[in-house]
Amino acid sequence: MTGKARSDGGERPWRVAETGLVVRVRLTPKASRDAVGGLDLTPDGLALKARVRAVPEDGAANAAVEKLIAAWLGVAKSTVSLIAGGKSRVKTLAVAGDGMALAAAAEACLATLGAGKERRDG
């Protein structure tokens, strides 16, 4: 049940948590570049579409998506950690910090994607 979803002010692929922000990501490894490219509807709900150059071996793609989401949000890589989906395309990441500020940053980043711009790292 994957498909395209629009940023229309409804559901978001993140939620504010006590320790920061929890983000759902649909990851495509072995891509031509590292980038966050919009939203995707997954069976688990709405997710950010992310692509990384890393291969899905020995945790390389998981580490790459942590780095990508940290760069996308403008936070230190050490604040982002994989909390679910280690062997799945749909992953859940935790971003430590002020949840409301992180949600605002994510909203601003998503708005740039809505303008047809893809946010890249590397």
C-alpha cells in the first residue's frame, strides 16, 4: 500500500516525544545520491522518502540515513538514532532535543520539499 502523499497540513511523518522527535522514514539504499525527497504513504503511515548511496549491509544504510536526517534537520549526527526497522525499508528514528523546535525545523524542511526542492547531503 505505498503511494504518493502530499504535504497538505494533515498527518506528518514525525511526532513530538518526551525526549525529542520520532521520525518515520522510507529508505531506498544504493541510490545515486543521499537525499530526502518528499513524503510516501506506507502501511505504517506517512513517512519521509529518503535515499542513500550506502548499501544495506552491516548497518551502512542505517548509519547513512541517521547522518542524512541529522543534516536535513540541521542537528548533530549524534542526536539521531535508529529505534526500529533495522532490517526494513520503513525505519523509525529518534532525534534527541527540544521536540517542538525539532518539529518546527522538520516542518520548515518539508516546506522546501513542497517547493520542488530536494534536500541533499553530500
